Amino acid sequence: MDYPVLKEFPHEIHTKRLLIRLPLPGDGKAVHEAIQFSQSELKQWLPFAQNEQTLEETEANVREAQIQFLQREDLRFHIFDKHAKAFLGCTGLHRINWKVPKFEIGYWVDTRQQGKGIISEAVEALTKFAFEELRANRVEIRCDEENYRSRAIPKKLGFELEGIHYHDSRSVDGLSLRNTCVYAKLNY
């Protein structure tokens, strides 16, 4: 029997500009501030941004994410400026299937950090991490067809658009049907 909790791999990824690491207790304040500042942008696309959270709720979420990471159920990573130590956003490997193995990458950035290539750099590093450290056979990025900023990331990083799932989800406010673009990279 395979026990994902026994899988050993680094909990940090370093790039030229970024430290990408598992969530740690105490991260809640920086995450909360970034969400608060970016609420209107994030609210368009992400369910967690629909309602304002208290600092305590955000800190609890960070600690729960750490537990899920350590149990290998969901691998959320926090993105920091390597030199300034400032929190920049989140990424992660979600919808994990360890039997394949395959992962779906998600991401968001503090609105104040948009346009600096942070998410491209983080997702590129996380994709490499998935293939090299986790022996992934498949990495996916799924995003709303109308989320052009999000769609630019997999296009830039050489993911292939495998298709569009029409009317497969609802908008985050629940009012309309949405189309989902499925991008993938395979480990040959």
C-alpha cells in the first residue's frame, strides 16, 4: 500500500527572486493583508475571496494548509520575495492523484505585485519541482476562459491547451455558467 504521508521532498523552492515554501504558523497576518488589498481582483475568480475573513480565520486557514501539506493531501506554497522577505502570493499543487502522479497548479498574487512576473517564475519552479521531486507524469492548470491574466501563465510556460470544458462550473457568485480551460504539461 502507498502512503502519501511518507513521501519525502523539500518544503522549499528557491528561484532567483523567490522563496516558495509551505505555509507556517504566523503567515496569516501577511496573507490576510494581501487578500484584503486584493479582494476586488480575487473576488472575480476565487471562492475563498467571496467573503471577508478575519485575521484569525486567515491564520487558522494557514495552519490547516500546513497540516494538509504535511499529510500530503494538498501542497499549498506561499511565495515570498527572497531578499525583502515580503509575502507576494500563493501557489500550490492541488487535486493530487499520487497513483499517476498528477497535480493541478493554482495561483494568485497580491494585486500590488501584478505585472512583475512573480507568478510565472513561481509556476515555472513549481512545475519543475513536480516533475523532478514528485515524479509527476502530468501537471495541469485549469482556469476560467475569461480570466485572461491567469490563462497567460500556462501559455507563457509552454503548457498545451488540451481543451475547454463548456458550462462545467458556475461563476464564484453562482449566477452564471462558466467555461474552464484545461492546460497540461506531460513528463516524457
